[in-house]
Amino acid sequence: MSVFDAPAFDQHEEVSFARDADSGLRAIIAVHDRSLGPAVGGCRVFPYSNDAQALDDVLRLSRGMTYKSALAGLPLGGGKSVIIADPRCDKTPALLAAMGRFIDRFGGRYVAAEDSGTSVEDLRQMARETRHVSGIDGTEHGGDPSPSTARGVFIAIRTALRHRLGSDALGSVRVAVQGLGHVGYRLAALLRAEGAEVVAADVDLRRCQRAEAELGVRPLSIDDIVAADVDVFAPCALGDSLNAASIPRLRAGIVAGAANNQLHEEADAARLADRGILYCPDFLINAGGIIDVHFQRSGWSRSGLERSIAAIGERLEEVLRRADESRRPTSAIAEDLAREMLESARRAGETAPRCVA
């Protein structure tokens, strides 16, 4: 099967594969669309079971980044990279250096940022081989954009509650957080600070124990978290958590989380809508990280960053309103809105340079 025949291929501009025998690097970079600017997206490290799975992930993720940046009003395109490796034991300095050289071959058409399986320090090691990385500046979080991602999802949860229940007060709200990594843990902290009851699950039991001890989060098993009796289900782990098997088990009325590619397939959006579950599209509400990365690249401004993250709630309100009026799934509405913004920018001649060298 060629890349062009891959189910997730969506007229991507560029897909490139790299193998470095000395370091063991096996990686893919996908550039989906650079109409609005250079393709910026995270570098994910994951032990994919096969190459086809890795290709599917990088194609879907890069397309999501195009829509994410467009909806966030950023002069950035959509791209992503994946390294086929176990982040717990395979991230050697040699492998990260080889990835840096792979990124550098794109000459700025793709700019890497942090993602699942990578850290700010990993990106700094890549940056020794290329200047086309972002999210490593000396901000208050050391360059880590995950606090901004969590903040955007938190704002989205309040927006969804206000839309569905008429109030965004969290004192009597129950939330299930699936995944307590960088973003999930910070989201749980924000929710608990406002009085929400939070249950959570993670494959790493130590994260659950920490959240229980520090935040008062009640741990659940991985199997039980989807079916928890809560108001909001927040997927903050890897993708495909919403599918034909999991959706019938949901008891939450709202789904709003930070994970990318939460829907396993397009039909899952209709499955959620048919059950009356309000789905907040992931590529809209988890944009806080790419907004943070953009501000690190273009010049740090705390007030500007906060305004841009707050706008996630405004865009979500528009999507929810359009979905109510048209009786179409929210994910389809969000994709339409992203395409409208892309076309509007193209017609107005407001596109950024296609390549930053």
C-alpha cells in the first residue's frame, strides 16, 4: 500500500520517512497543509505495533493540527512527526540527534514541538541539530506548553456546562479524567481548585496515587473510567478512546478532553450525538498548547496568550450553536468552521510565508 492509498491520507503536501541504523531511529514526518504558515506540530514517540499504525497516526494528527491552528487563528500550518520507539527506554541522545537532523532536512517547512513521549529536554537535544523546534524557551513553565493545553480544555468544559446546564459553576460537577500525564494532571488540578469532584485513571498507578494524595482525586481502573457516573468525561490519554465499544458505556453528558483523535472513526460523532452526548471537538479545545508554542516563537506576551486561550471558549460556543441549529455533529461543524477560516485567509491574502528557513 502506498501513502496515497492510506485511509488517513488527505491530500497531504509531504510525507517523509527516515531510518538511521546507527541510532535505531525509525520516524515519519507528515506535512498536511501550509496555507497559513509553516507546519508546526508535536513529535510523538510511541511503540507502534506496525508501520501502518504509525503512518495512520501521523497522517491523522497532522490533519488535526491544520484545523487546530486555523480555529485558533494562528498563522501556522499543520504537521506532525512520530518516532517508532518506546519512550521509556529507547530515547537515547543518538536517536534524538538523528531526529533533529531529520527535522532539519525540511528546512523549516515542519517545526517540531512537544507531544506524547517527548519532553522539553528531548526537544532541546534535537535543537542541537536543528533550529526548527519550538516550545523550549525559558517561560515560567520552562517551555512546556501543557499548562496552556490544560487551561484551554478547562475553559471548554465550563463553556460546555454553561451551554448544556445554564451554569459553569463547578462545585457540584463530577468529572472523569482519563490519563494523568502532563495535561491530564494539570486539568484535574484546575477542576479541583474550583470545587469539582474528580475521578481519574492512568496506566501508571503512580500518577493516580500522586493525584489522590495531592489533589484529592479518586482513582478508578482503566476499565471503569469510561463508564463512570459523571457529568463530564475528559479523555486526556492517547486517541481512539471514543468508539463503537466505549460510547455505549458512557454515562457522562459531555465529552471534553485534551487527547488528539478521540474519535476512532467519523461515525462515532453521530453515535455520540444520537445518545445526546455533547462532544467538544478535540482539535478545537486542545489548542492551548499550539497557541503557547506560537507565542514562544513570535514573542512572549502573557496577556496575548491568555486572550488567545480564552478565545477557545468563544469558538466552541459558536460550534455548539451551529450544531444545535443544523442538528449536525459538532466535529463536522468544527471542521467546516476551520475550512471557512482557511479559505477566508487565503482570499484575503493574509497567509504567512510558506517556508521559514
